[in-house]
Amino acid sequence: MSAHDDHTPAVIEEPIANPGLPEHLPRPTDVDEAAAKRAERQVATLFGLSSVFAVLFCVAYFTLNIGDDPTVFLGLGASTVGLGACLGAALMCIGIGAIQWSRKLMSDHEIVEYRHPAASSEEDRAEAVASLMTGIEDSGIGRRPLVRNSLLGAMGFLGLPAIVALRDLGPLPGDKLAHTVWKKGMQVVQDVDGARIKPSDMEVGQLVNAEPAVFFPEGDQEAEYEGTALLQAKAKAAVILVRMNPDDLRNKRSANWGVEGILCFSKICTHVGCPISLWEQQTHHLLCPCHQSTFDLADAGKVVFGPAGRHLPQLPLAVDEEGYLIATSDFHEPVGPSYWERG
């Protein structure tokens, strides 16, 4: 008979016994109030240094030259080195200060949290609030105003680099968004070749992409806009001309701003600024290809569908002595997305 033929039950090995937690040893700051005060001053000093580096970031931004003759440090652009070093030091001081606060001043007792299988009950919520209050009490943030106030100061000063850096995104727009280059007497021309337009050149149902004649100087006249300024001006001043049967126009003011059923509207959608020229002749609707905003040009550019928040701005028209279409003024409201409007 082999050893396995008997009916003796197999011996089940026990898992490794739980060794438990090691004996808790108090830290110097737990038993020595002078050590605790010293640690508190160290943490506050780190938070204070963070504030200093945040201010130095702003100083470096405004004092170090980054133009044609940049300030150089160790063969590198001093502005880049200064800004990076100051911002990095500000963040590092807050991080080290928070670590020191946690290691030396916050509670040092281990906490065991058991995982619960169900959603939180009212008792669990009350327990969570109690745990939060315990954490606040353990951190000593109420008893240590020096640490608390220096941390709040460091976080506040850390916002200065963000404000300064965001300011560098570009010049403030001022009232530039409320005006375009259109003005009284300026001719409306085709945007491709700058050809001037007479009412007789357009048929009912036709749409023409147009812009101000100032972008097409004639003869010895010098170009008024060049480079980036030209692109910005053209983007804001882009318009469309449409010709409709005057009997189809349902808005009297809009009709009075036209010539023989020819109306002029901004080409920039009032939702997010997409250029639009999808024209439905029968319905007199203009559709934006980006988000399907739809404008009824027979009703002063009113929004009839889509996310656009306001109608298309209309440019008032007239004809000059030679019979060409001209603007009688600039737009009476800001062009472009609705959030540009300040009125």
C-alpha cells in the first residue's frame, strides 16, 4: 500500500502571519516644540522664496532684452534662461515646502481605510467629512498661521508669471474689433481681381465675393496695407454681394441699405468666424459650412438655423457718380463671432 492510499487528510499550510506595523517612533518635531517651530520657519521660507522667484520672473520679463540685440548669458538668451529658472524655482520651492510640511509637521500616524463594495451611505459621507476635518486638524493649518499665510502668498504670487506670460500673446485689441477699413465713399470691388462693380453687372440670384478697393491701389498710389496688417484688414472687411428681387426683401431698413435689390453683408459667420458663401437663391439663405448656421438675407441676415448668436452685419450701399457700388459707412456693429461684440 502506498502512502497515498490512506484517508489521512492533507495538511493545509497557513498563510504568512501578518507581521503588523512596526512600532511608531516619534519624529523630533513631534516631541520638541523648538524643532517644530524651526521646521515651520523652513517651510514658510520656502514658500516666501517662491514668491520672490515669481516676482523675479516678472522682472526678467521686462528687463532682459529679446530684440535684435538680445541679452546673452552663458551663450544662451538671458531672457529664456531667466524666465525658465525663475518660474521653475518658484514651482520647486512650493513643492519642497509642501513635502517638508507633510514630513515634519503633519500627522505621522498610519491610517487604514477599508474598501467598501457599495455606494456611499449617509454614514460614509459623515465619516468622509470627519476624515477631512481630521486631516485639516492634523496638518496644523489652523494652528500654524505662518505656514498657511506664506503658502497663500506663494500661490498668489505664482499667478504673476501666468498673467505676464499671457499678456505676451499679443497686443490688446482695444476697439479694433469694432471697426473695419470700410468708410464712406469706398468702392466695392471683386476680391479676385479688384474689378469695380455696377448694379447692372449683377443678375438676380447672383452672389459675388467682394472687398474694399483700398486693397487694390491704382497707378502710382502706394499700398496702404502690407504683410500681416493687410491680412488682418482683409479678414475683417470681407463681404458678399447678393442681388434679389426687391419685392422679396422683408426688412425695410435692410432694403434701404441696398441698391436695386443688391445687398452687402459681412462674409464672416457670427458663430466662430468661418468665411461663408453657400448661397441658396430660391430661399435667400446663406449657409455656413462649418456648423450649418443659416442666415436669411432677405430678412436683414437674420439667423434661422444653427448656433450663430446674432444676424450677419450689413454694410450700407450706394452708387458713386460713375455708377459703381460704394459703401456709405463702415459696419454699424462689430463683425465676426458674437463674443467680440462689446455692446
